[in-house]
Amino acid sequence: MNSNLSEKALILQSSLLQKTSFNKRAIKVYERLGFKTFRTCEGEISNEKFEIYQMRRKVI
């Protein structure tokens, strides 16, 4: 299977969310609920850069 297709299939079977790295409390809560960081990227607001965690969890 094409890796792009398999990633799309995984996304359809997962719950997705994004959290900023400075929001430690929310990250801990979502990790306790089974979410795992699968990608990070950089964001910017008012010339301030910050890291964004993309998190997902498999839907049961």
C-alpha cells in the first residue's frame, strides 16, 4: 500500500489534535487519555515562534 494512502487510512481511524509546546498541562492530560505526539512543527503569532505538537490516538 502507498505510504500516503496508509497515513490517510490511519488518520481516518484516529482522533487528531494540535497543542502548543508551552501548554504542558493540556499535553499531559491528552497523553493520559492515550494521545501520542506524532509530528511537531513551528508556529508564529505576533513574531513569536513556538512549537506545535500534533497528537493522535487510535479510535477504539
